Amino acid sequence: MDKINQNSELTNSNCQYELRWRLFYHRRWYYLRYLHLRDAFELIKDDVTSVLSVGCGSGYAESLLAIEFPHITFIVTDFRENYRVAEGFTRKFNLQNINFELYNVLEPFRRRCDLVMSIEVLEHIYDYRLAAANMRAASNKYVFCLVPFGDKEINENEAERSRVWKEHEHYCVGFDQETLEALFPNPVKTKGVYWAKYGQPFYHKQEKMTNDEAVSQMETLAKEAECDLLIDRVPVKYPEALGIWTLAKVNVI
């Protein structure tokens, strides 16, 4: 039995390394997204047994969580198959608690999970209120949502709105605390991310690196990225932070 457990731990360690390698290889916000998702996850990890991820993109962050929390079942979805590489890793390493599938959040999901989560999804959806409602309806307990941050002034700036649409296909610059919590009432916690003091310099440092340089320095970079978790408050003025998340309870009917 000890040998089986050792082999399992070794397999999980290898899978974790490959997934973290991917997060740093792609640079950008990937690793910071994972850190902030995990930061929120720590608050409820003992109160959930099933998770639905909406608009997962690469699916690397969800796959890492599936290794770290083997008692939780993960359903990882997107409206297109961006997750194929991560899905291949989970099959290669025989992770039993995660499945990938297609799902459009503008439609109801077929079942409920304890936690429904999304990372930088709503800003890509014109009818984001419907998407948020479907997320709430699919949840038994909690919803987690991380989106770009934007105050009222920046969202009324036509030049900035045009820029984010052209560069990222965002229908808005971002969401503030009031808007986000109107979509997901009963917040457990709301917090800013990608802060000007930590996360933004971290992003720009990676930008100057090659993919291979980022991977070779990923342990050092990981420690630097964790500094973005230190600021425990909600942003007020753009661009003091470029992102915001909320973890909210849902009222189950």
C-alpha cells in the first residue's frame, strides 16, 4: 500500500510540474489567475465536493486544483475545446476527479455543483447578466467570479472601451464591487487582483522574458507572484488594480 501511495504521489508531482510549466510558458496572467482562484478556494475547500468551471480556457488552473484537492470532483467546461492540452495531461496521469466538456453559459447547466466558478469570462459576454444567473442557478452553495476591474469613469471612456474590444473582445473595461456583487449577492469575500504594486510589474517582467526563460525561473517567479495576494481589499480607482473577484453564497430554491 505504501508503494502504491508513493507512486501516486510521484505521478501527481509530475503532473503538477507539467501544468505549472505550462502556466509559466504562456506567461501573461495565467499563474496569477491560478493563485487568486486558489486563494478563494482555501476559504471553502472543506465545504464543497463538486465544482463546475465555466469558460475554463486552457484548464490548467482547474487541473492543478484537482490534484491538490482529490476529494472534490471537477467539471471543467468551455464553449470551445481550448482545454485539450490540459485534458491530455489529466488522462496521461490518470486523474480520476476531473472531466472536460463543452458548455455555453448562456444556457442552463444540466445539474448543480457546490461551487460554480469563472475566471475572466463575463466581460466577453454581451448578456453577462444571463450568464451570471445561469451560474447561480447551477450552484448548490457558492459562486466564484474573477473579472477585470473598471470604475465608472473608465467604463464611460469611449477610447478605452474601444481599445479593450479591439485587443481583447471585452464588452466593458471592467466591473467594480457594486456591479459584481449585484450579479452575485451575499458575498463571502470580494478582493482586488493584479495590483499596480505587485501583479502588474510581475506581468511586465514576464513580457520581457522568452518562454524558456520564464520556465527556467518559474520557482522565483512563483514567489514574486504570491506578493499580489498581500493586498486584501477592494480597488476603487482604475488602474490601481486590473482585476477583482468575489466569492458569494447562493440561495438555493
